[in-house]
Amino acid sequence: MGEMRGVPALVGALLYGSGLRLLEALQLRVKDIDFERWEIIVRSGKGDRDRRTMLPEVLMGPLGRQLDARRIEHEADRRSGGGRVALPMGLAR
């Protein structure tokens, strides 16, 4: 697989390489990716069930770089007073 370009290519590679459905790939969270075990946890997938699927080796580098870039961007946003979101119902849980 050649060098991936951008988020759409990464999402496509997740669909093809991990067997994720489109909405599952789009709803992934950082905590759902386990680089040490090479797996992805799909939460509330088909049938409202959680499941685990493989994280292909070819995606380890691109996905890690994407997460690193977003982490750096988030830290810069926080330093400038941003990087926060409202959790109106989340706090109640």
C-alpha cells in the first residue's frame, strides 16, 4: 500500500483493512485504538454490541502520525484558551 494522503484515505483503509463499517470508522475514538494489541474496539456496532477487530500493521504508522498531529494541535489550542467542548449531558453520567 502506498503512502496514504489525508483522512479520507485513512478512513478507506480502516474500512478495507479492519472490516469496519463506515459509521464505525467515523465514530472511532482515541481510546478505542490499542496499538499494543493491534486491535480496534468497536463500540455499539451492529446489533448494538461491542466487538474487537484487528488493526492492520500497515495502518499503525499513518494512524499514529494522525493521532500525534491532532494531539499537538489540541495542545496548541489549549495554550491559546481553546480546545474545550461542552458536555451538557455528559457530566450527568
